[in-house]
Amino acid sequence: MTPIIRDALAADAAGILPIFNHAVRETTAIFDTRVSDLTGREAWLARRQSDGFPVLVAESDGAIAGFASFGEFRAWNGYRSTVEHSIYVDPARHREGIGRALLAALIERARLAAKHAMVAGIAADNDGSIALHRAMGFREVGRMPQVAEKFGRWLDLVFLQLLLGESVTP
């Protein structure tokens, strides 16, 4: 079933929370080791939206199957036309096109916001995410070895970039 991609509501924080915490506890999709609680996810959602950035959810069968957002790439004003994004999908829903649908919607939102570039910072061992981004037109623009530590090992970070004036096939 094709997911419905929509703006997150405050009540969606409860559905976002287990997906986020799974990524923290079990994956290198996020270089954080601290799980969140509902209050933390609610605050993150409210802050992101009050800063004018989208938070999207993929809803399927009445449940949150994934979420995505973009925000500042760097704090300095010269970077105002570049955004960095993140996408998380319920592990039980991987390989169903949810990540692709969320990424396509984020790209469209960034274009509508007149952004110039979108950046993805992905763990070098996350082959699926890197392949998805390449399929959506992103190009690898940098690699930083051993910049994070998680699960007792050093992690490399790969940067991929999409110039938003380029066409993308969703």
C-alpha cells in the first residue's frame, strides 16, 4: 500500500518516538547514543516546525511508518540556501518505498522553499540509504573517516548532495 505523506501533527510524536529510538539503539543511521522520550520528541517536532522546517510522516494502515525532516545545514547565514535532511523508516516497513516517498516529498518542499542544495550525511556502512540517495540524483561529495563512535567502533561519514535545480526521478 502506498503511504500517505503529510505534515506531522503534534500527536504524531508518539508514532515517531519508537522509530527514532530504534535508529538510536540498533543502527548507525544516527550518530547519537541517547534515546528520547515522548517529551523530547514533542519538543523536537515543535521546535523544527516553529523554525519553519517541515516534518513529514508516512502514514500507512493508520500508523506512522516513517518520518523525515530537513533543517539548517550550518548556522551561518551564508548557508541559508542549503538544508540537511534525515529520514527514518520503521524497520518492519523497510523496502516498501517509504524512504523514497519521504525523500521525494522533502526534495519538493525544499524546492518550494527556494533552497538551492540538499545535503545528506550518511554512515558509510549504510548501503541502502546511499543507494536510495544516488537513485534520487544525489552525488557523493565527501567522505570523513572515523568521525563518530558507536557500538564500540569508529564510523565514517559520507556526504551526498543534490542541487535542487537538477531533475529528480522519484
